[in-house]
Amino acid sequence: MIELPVSEASASTIWRWLHDDALKPWQTRSWIYRRDPDFAAKAARALDLYQRIFDGKRLRPDEYVISADQKSQLQALGRAHETQAPAQGRPTRYEFEYERGGTLAYLAAWDVHHANLIDRVEKTTGIEPFGRLVEQVMTSEPYASARTVYWIVDNGSSHAGKTSIKRMQDQWANARLIHLPVHASWLNQIELYFSILQRKALTPNDLATLEALAERLLGFGEHYRQIARPFEWTFTRQDLAALLNRIDRHEPQLALAA
């Protein structure tokens, strides 16, 4: 809080006060508080798996780490006019107006250390569509004969809670579901691939039918499999601890503001 020394001030004076106190009230940033008291422990477990460590032990060569999630409600959008290809000094141009052609879901699993992408298209997300993705992975090699396949997922309804862990273990004895804490999808490596997919294959979206959208999604997945390399993930449990400590130092002030 700034204590004003006068009851009235000119606009230039107010700007000077804001500048001197490094305040920029026109800038905003969203904020999510940690709701999970075990946030650090759950997140660190996934980060350790990225380093091929689980419960303090190195993973064996026949143990694999899968990062999985889904993109829901992907729209097929038919533009009112044909998209124009880029030209010298001019970017791609696409029509703002469009007609909706329906939606579908895209599910993908990423082998963290071997850069293997397994993907599929479904009409919607849910327990059964996610189960089909799991089956697609777990019935193919090397995962079918692996000692353990660790599945890192967020808390989406398709794979949330203890029931999802039991369901996975009942169906696949060598699979183990690892949940990230709530609000930690940014620690899920599959989101890196989804970002690439969005930028390279879905922007701009000029796909008038669900068939065209599905072909684009799976076609890009096939292309990416040919060039994929493991992501250079450097964020460790030590980095997480430092980040959480820094946030904790600011949370009392944020709590007062809230």
C-alpha cells in the first residue's frame, strides 16, 4: 500500500510514484494455490522417474516410463474462404469466419526415455477411451514383456483417484499408475508434445471435417515418430524444492491480498 502525502496529485505525479515503487497495476497474472498437502512428494516421484529413479533405486533396462494425457474437444473448422499460402513478405492468411464440423479427442502416450509416441483418436475422452490407449501400449513391445511400465498422468477424470490405480493393476500386472499432484500438468512431458502438435499441425485450423482433423492428428504423429528425440528435461526434485520454497516466502502476502 502506497501512503499518499497529499490529497490530490497530478497524473504525472502518480506515474512517478508507481515508477519509484516498481508497481505496474495494469499488468495481471493468474495464480493457483497448491491444494495438495503432498504436492512436493508426488511431483518429486515423477521427476525422479524422468531421471530413471524410483523409490531411490535406478530403473532396470526393462522398465519404462510413459507420460500420457488427452486433448479433448478438438474442433474441425471449415473456413468460409480458402486459406492463402504465405508469400514473400506476407504470412499465411486464413479466414476468420468458419463453420463447425464437430469435435473429437486425441489421446497420446510418450515413452520418456526412448522417444516413442503412441497415439489414437476417439470420439470423446473418458475411462474407456483412455483404457484403449493403455491397451494399445501394453499389448505392443517392448511394453508387453517389460518388468514395469510406469504411467505418469494428471488428475483428469479419465484416470483419477485410487480406483484408476486398481483398474490399471487389475488389467495390466506390469503397469503402475503414477499421479501428479493437482495443478501439476506442467510437469507432464506429454504436454510438450501437445504444444508442438498445436503449433505445427493445428495452427491455423482449416480442417472442415472430423476425417480431415483425424488424418492431420495421426499423420503428424507418424511424422513425429520418425524424428523424435527424448526431451532434454532438466527440472529435478531439487529445482522443485527451490521453487516451492520461493513460492512459500510469498504466499503469506498473497493470502493477505486474497
